Amino acid sequence: MSAASAVSTAVQVLGGIVLAPLLPGLVQHWKARLQGRRGPTPLQPYRELRRLWGKSMVDPEGSGPIYRLAPVVVAAALAGAVLVVPVAQSAPTLGLGHDALLLLGLLALARFAIASASWDVSNGFSLMGASRDLTLSVFVEATFILALAVAALTSGTTDLRGVVAGTAGIGVWKSPALALGAVSFAFVVIAETGRQPVDNPDTHLELTMIHEGPLLEYAGRDLAYLQWAAAARHWLVLVLAAEVFLPHPHGVWLQLAVLPVALVPLCAALAIVETILAKMRILLVPRLLAVGAAAALLGIAAWIAGAA
Amino acid sequence: MTGALLVAGLGAIAIGGALCVLRRGLSIGLAVQTVGAAGVAVAGFWTLGSSASLGDGFSSSFAPRLGVDGLSGLFLGILGLIAVPALAFSVRYLRPGPNGRAVGALTALFVLALALVLCGRDPLTFLVGWESMTLIPAVVILVSRGADRRARRTVFNYLALTHLGGAGTWVAILLLAHAGAIGGQTTIASGSGLQIAIALSALAGMGTKAGVMPLHVWLPRAHPIAPAPVSALMSGVMIKVALYGLVRVLLDWDGVLPVWFGVLVLAVGAFSALGGVVYALFEHDLKRLLAMHSIENIGIIVLGIGASIVLRARGADMWAAFALAAALLHCVNHAVFKALLFLGAGAFERAVGSLEIDRLGGLLRRMPWSGGAFLVGAAAIAGLPPLNGFASEWLTLQALLHVPRYGNVGDGVAGALALAALAATAALAVFCFVKVVGLVLLGAPRTPAAAAAEEQPLPMRAALVFLALACVALGVAPGVLFGPLVGLAPWPSAHATQLGLHLPGTGSLPTVGIALVLVAVTIGLALLRGNRRAAPAPNWASGQLVEPALNWTSAGFTKPLRLVLELVLRPQREISSRTVGGVLQQVAYSGNVPHLIEDRLYRPAERMAFRAAVHARRLQTGSVGTYVVYLIALVLVLLVAVRLGVIG
């Protein structure tokens, strides 16, 4: 293994596992600043994880093995996804390969596990959140795969390493395809990270929860796993945004150097979007995502027209 | 050697069927059938692996011929693989009365009819097998349901629809035989009118039998009322055998079809996939829900076939072969998990006495073996890694992704839309099976009957666990089947046989590694979590007491989606409340999601057919004189036609 791919693997694994909580921390920090509050430090998610790690867990009445297993399965699926998404164009396979569509499968596994856990505990608010999450996932998944299709067509492969390499440089931006794919992926980022205008991560009102709903009964290390998983979701989609859908250079070292330069403004952008926009009515979110899907379809048409 | 095994297996099934008729022969007869089915499975997969043909080759002449090649071998393998657990399940599921014995014997006949379609090498044998595979399940339903009037009406619907639609099969096969295209004596010219006529009638005829939307209406009615093992064979194998016919006609005998026809097949597949899963979501009866899901999965397979047609027409032969292999692999996978789910539903029905999805609950605790196997099947059909449904859905997605790569803007965007439709279908399937798992297996029992459910006897449990293990095995090593499946394409194609799926231009799916990493990380995280000292706590319901009336139902869980899709689905709901002196006494709610295709397409068609029949009856006056006039008129018309050179 070359030094470059060793370093990129280290960034991928350690970044995905250790640095991931920093991303939602940054968003919360800046959001508070934009709202004129001082707000928590960007390190707040780490403090919460440490606090949760020391607390005892809770088993609500009537809950069974699926409820206990779900946080572990969710965290394992997200850890697997972290191993799938590379941070540069060169990395060893780490057992899972680097296929873009596998990422969708792993996210579906996590969704299945946490939604089943809501049924196991039979909490009405958990189920409300789960059913909304699953409803939106239909539209998110269709938009997600179309955005990935634009990138895959542009680079000629669904291997994410190849996608990172194939979308690098200035040349690919001569066709509008990738730009349209980026527009579509922006909607996916907001939906997958559970941020406004799709979902409100700060809500404490059970009736408005989507992603937070199924987490309602969890405590202690179970909740720590689930909160880490939510942070890892930020890492995955933001790394994809930075290394695929935003302009990035050729070469592993330059790509690694550019990663923090892209991640920080992306977090800032999420904070700004969340400050400007209020949460949408949930039934209108599919229309928002349909705009994203339409952009990606235009991107695919543009790519075919350009390739012919 | 393989041929002898196949013949012996089919013979054992026939003997087992005959034994079932005897007074005390049901268990022995079913056991003999099970052994025979195992022989058929081994022989079928062996033929697939060795890619050798046995017996006669295809011919357009009508002399009876029998033989097996790789594609037949694959479907014989599926037949055996599903028949073994279904028959083993029947040993304890069927009651040893006259009805049970008749069903046992008819099951053997059903399996033999399916084998006849697969082994027939001439048009006549194929069509005879095709018709018996339609008729025998109808007899099984009539026998097992006795005097149930609704079941009779359903069987009538089933026969009427499959025969009306099935006419397309006859037209396609007879046209092909007439042209001498079965067996490759002649090739049908691409883009000719004959080719399109054959393709369209095959799509209509065989599509009806496969349950493709909008020709599906018989399927969600007929499958649920059959006994569980026969439901498993119908949903797992029979509709796959219909697709076997479709693959033969569209990809082999009918030559290279034009791009637009492939796009049409893609549209049909996407419509079936989305429509099937959406209506499954709003279904309340477990077996009907599973039947709707069969329509969804048939749609996924048809998407693979459509991608193969488009890619072949565009000259991308390698990916056309991959797309076909993806469709065939999904045939195997769907057969396995759908049989598992239908048999599991049968076990739950035995234990609880109802399949109303809101009246079960908590069965994972009461029935750990059946429930656990059912959970694996649900995760597999939802397309979750590392199980088998994910592997074939991944392949189908990759195939669809290659349609825009080789196409022009029109079919490329169609391919992209199909890709998005399949992704949405996968997400909807997750939604639907979360609902099923939650309402059937998890939480507290919702009725006293569910609370008293008992685990079922060993043969039934063993059948379920066997199929669950098959889901895992096919998910961990899909490449073992995928390699030979690529070689089945009628054009030159080959792919190395590996454990995982390694295709050029993709990130590959090292399925073994994925399974190992996921299991290892899950175990590692569970260990890291340490001794799980958990405090018991009441359920949080914003401070109010948790009572059974707060339980969520199937309708409640799917409500957000129902609201989002309101414009398309037109759900109906009615709320009436009764107040006495301004105080609310009672609220009644009823709601349902009507099946629009039935209401808007079939009902009017039915009404028009009846009206036409009334008019047609006027021709039947009953007087001999009128009929003599008809005959003279016919002769005159024929004479004029001959004179003008229209005929003869």
C-alpha cells in the first residue's frame, strides 16, 4: 500500500468514526451564532456522547430483543457505510468494496432496524417519527440514486474511488450534468442529515419529530450509538458532496488537503440554510425532493446529449 | 446421469401423489414427494452448472418432445428448491381427511405440470403444460375451500382472466411455430410486423400469468385463498414459470427486439413494481399483502428483462447478459423468500386463526423459530444487505444504470426513470415490511388468540428455517449462481463464477466481506456496550397512561404516505361521530384505499362485456329459419371473399 492510500484510509476510518460528531457540532455552533446566541462549543456532541456513555440504559415495558439490538445494528450499518465511502481516489477495499449503491443498502438497513425498534417498544411518538421517516425515505432514495447516477455516468463507474477520480478537475464542469447532479444532491444532504427545512434536529416537541422520534425511549450507551450514527450520516453525505459534487483536484494528497476546506463551508452552509428557512409542512417535502430528482434527470439527459 | 435423476425425481413425485390418495398415505406420500422434489432440484441446478443439454432440442413441429437445457434447469432447480420445504411443511399442515389427501395429490400434479412446461420442447407440450399449470391451482382452491361461494367466484375470476389474457400466449407460440422460429430453424427479422405482434401478444399473455400490472387483478385474489404450501408454489414458482416463457420468447425465439419495445417492457416493470408495493402497503390481510408483493417483485424481474432488451438492441451484449442474469437471479431469490413468507403466514394462521394484520402481534416471542425465520425473510424481501434480495436488486440497479450509458436521450431518460422507480420501490418495500414485522412479530399481542399462539411442529419449523438459511446463503454467495446465469443468455456471453459479484464498471459487491464485516462490527459494538444493565421504565405517552387503545394500526402507520399520494390513490375515508347533549359518545372511522385499476379499468370493461352480451343475445332467436339465413350469408361472404382474392 502506498503512503497516499494509507493516509487516505486513515482519514476515512478515523475521520468517519472520530471526527463525525464535530460536523453537527459545527453546524449547531454556527447556527447559534447566526441567531445571535453564543451557543454550545463545536465539541458539544463529544460531551454528550461521554455523558451518555456513563449513564444506564432504559428498557420500556413490553420491549423485546429487537429494541435492544437495533442501536447496535444501526451503528454497525453506519460504520460499514463509513468504510464504503472513500475520502480520496485511492484506498484499499476494507472488505466491503466501495460501491455507491451499497451505501443506499446500508442506510436502508439502519432505517429498517430503528423503525422495527419503534414497533417493538410500541411508543406512539416513535412510530409517528418512524412512519414519517419511511415516507420521506421513498423520495429521498429516488433522488439519491439519480444524483449518484449523474456522478456514475460522468465518471464511468459506480466505484466511489473511480467516481472521485472521474469527477476531479475542471474538465467535467464543461457539461452542465454534474452541476445539475450537485443541485439534486444538495436536497439529499438536507434530507439525509435531518435538517431544516425537512426535519428539525433541535425539536423537543414529540409531535414534530422525524428522525428524533424513534430515539425517544433510548438512553445511555444505546442513545450514544444512535447519536453517533446521526453524526456519521453527516460525515457520509458531506464527504460525498465535497469529493464528488464540488470541484476538487486530481491526486490523493490534494484531495485530502481540500477535504477540510470543503467540509467547513458545507457545515456553515447547513447552518445558514437552517437559520433562513423554517421547517416545511411534512407533506410538502416530497415536492421539494421532486425538484431535486428533476434536476438530476436533466443532468442525465445533459450527459447523454454531451456524450453522443 | 442427471437425466436419470430428474426422471426418478419426477417419478417419485408422481408416486407420492398417488400414495396421498390412499387412506393412510398422506404423510408417506408427501415424504416421497419431498424426496422426489429434492432430486429435481439437484438435477436442475446440476444441468445449469454443467451447461449441458439433455434429451431433445426445441422444435417448431408438433410431435411431442421433452428435454432440458440450462434455462429449464434453472427453473427446475427453483421448482425443486421451493417444493421441498413446501411439501415438508404440508406433512403437518394438511389435515389427513379426504380434503387434505386430495390437496396432497393435486400438489404433486401441480409440480408435474410446472415441470412439463419447463421440459416441453415443442409448442404443443408447452401449451398443454401451460394450461394445466393454470387449471390445477383452481381445482386445489375449489377442493380445499369446499362450498365457500366467494372462493368459487374468485376461482371463476382467476380462470376467466388468465384465459382471456392467456390467449396471447397461444397467439405468440403458434405464430412462432408457424414461422419455424422455435428451435432456431429460422430467425425472425428485427423490426418486422410479425416480430412485434409476437412480442406484444407474449407480453400480454405471459404477463397476465406472471401477474404484471395492469393484468394482475386475479393474483391478489387467487393466491391468498389457496392452502399455504400451494400459495408458496403459486407465488414462488408458477408466476416464475410464466416469466420463463417470457424470457424464451422475448430474448431468444423472437430475435433482437427494437429499443422502443424494451422501453415498453421497462415501463410495465416499473408500473408493476411501484403499484404492487404501494397497494401492498395499504393491505390489511397478510396473505393478500404478500400476494401484492409478488406483483412488485415480478415488476423488478421484468425491469431486468426490459433492461436486457434495450441493452441488446443497443449492442451492449455483455451488460444485456448481466441484466438478464440479474432478472433470473431475482427469480431465484424471490421464490425463496416469498415461499418462506407464505409458509410463515400459514404457520401464523394455524397458531392464531387469523391473518388480519392488526390482530396479531408479539409472535416473535411466542414462536421464536417461525418468527425468526419470517423476520429473515422480511429483511430479505426488503432488499437489505447482506441478504439475497439486496444482491439481485443491486444487480438490477446496475443494469438499469447502464441503459443511459449506451442509449440516446429518450431511452436513456427512460432507464433513469426506471432506476428511480426501483430505488423508490426498495424504500417502499422497507416501509411495508417494517409494518409487517412490527404488527405481526413485535410489540405486545393484540388479541387473546395471538397471546396464546403456540410454536408449530418440527416439519413446519424446519421448512421455514431451511428457507431462511437459503436467504442467507444466496445473499452471501450470489456469485455462485450469477456466473452460470450470465452464460444462459442466447448470445455469446460468459462470466467467471465467484462468491461475490465483481462486474466491470462497478464498485463490486464482495458479499462475503460485507456479511463478515457487518456481523463482526455488530458483535463488536454489542460487546463494547457491555453488560446491558437497563432500568425498566413505563412507555412515554406524554404523561398519559398507556392503554391498548393507543396501539398503532396498519392504517395509522401508513397514513403519511397515504396523504402524500392522495392525488394518485384517491383514498376514501369516513368519520361519523355521535354526540349526546354536546358530549361526544362514539366515533366511528372507516377508510380504505380502493384499487383504482379494478375500479376504473375492469369494472367498466365488465359492464361493457355484459351489455355487449345482451345485444349479442338478440342474434340467438331460436328459430331454425334465422340460422339457415346466417349460414347462407356466411357462404355468400366467403364466396365473395374468394372472388376478390382476400382468402385462398
